[in-house]
Amino acid sequence: MNRPKQYNPVLTKENILEQAKQLFSKKGYAATTISDICRATGVSKGSIYHHFKNKEDLFISLAEHSFGNSWKDWDIKSSAYTSVIDKLYAYSDLFVDNLERPLTKAGEDFINSVGMESEIGQRFYTIVTGYIERFELLITEGIERGELVSEDPKELAFIILSYFSGLSDNLQFMDKEAMKPRFRKAVHLLLEGIRQRQE
């Protein structure tokens, strides 16, 4: 006699997040419906609404999950390096590994749908700025250690992340392994401008 599958709320929530991520990446935020997510996950709308208040809440949870996981990966990877210069090269590799351009585009679609001034738009903005602030800590460390020029770390962090984002837009049709040497070259060129020169 077959026993019914045991319901696992943690696995169900993870499955909803993963399937929603695939759909948002493929179709965009606005074109993805809760019914689409139900079909992809095999769960009812009630089950989705048990875990998330609505589609907006689901997307915010996905953004928190994605950004949180990328920083967990970074904490592990960066512990192998002492120099901030080496960490910047390592970060460029990790940036490519975690690169999900379609999901980033879905984030733009999300903001266009909900509006930056809305409460949920501000929650998303807080997640994104939290990511930039976390990267700013690395730049601050480089300045304090005398490895990078003494500039505003917030501004430098924003410029470097924008630099990486622009590269990813232009290299989006390459596979990740082909992108890595170009990102490393970009870090090298960037460091020519921000590395502190030893007297």
C-alpha cells in the first residue's frame, strides 16, 4: 500500500521559490501569474498564499533569498584571501557564477509594475541597497589597509558594481567560463585607477 507523501512546508516553500525564479526569469515579473506558478510547482493557490501574501511578496522573498545566498557564497570564498586586491578578483568570478541576467531584468519589471515609491518598491530598494552596502565594506577594507586609493567607499562600490553590471549586459550571450577572463581583465584595468601606489 502506497503511503501519501508527507507534506514538508520547508521543501514546498523552496520549490515555490525555485519555480517562480525560473518563471520570472523567463517571462518577466508582470507576465508571470500565480496560476503559472501553481502549474509549475504542482501546488494549489492556497498553498502558495500560505507561504506568501501575494505575487509581490513572493518576488521580494525571492530577491532576499537570492541576495542572501550570494553573500553566503561570498563569505565562504573570500575567507581564502587576505588581500582586498585578491578578493576583488575572486568577487568578479563569483559575480559571474551567480549572474542571472533574466532575473535582474525581472527586478526592473517588478519596479516598473509596483513603482519605486510604493511600500513594496521601497522594500526591494532596501534589498538592493543592502547588497551595495555589503560590497562597500570590502572597498572600505581596501582603503583602510592602504590597498585602494582614499575615495568615498560608497561611491566606489556603486561604480564598481555598475561596471560589473554593464559588463554582464554586454557579455550575456557568452557562457560563464568565457566571461570570467574578461571580468578579471576588467578588474585589472579598474585597479589601475584605484589601486594605491606605493611610494
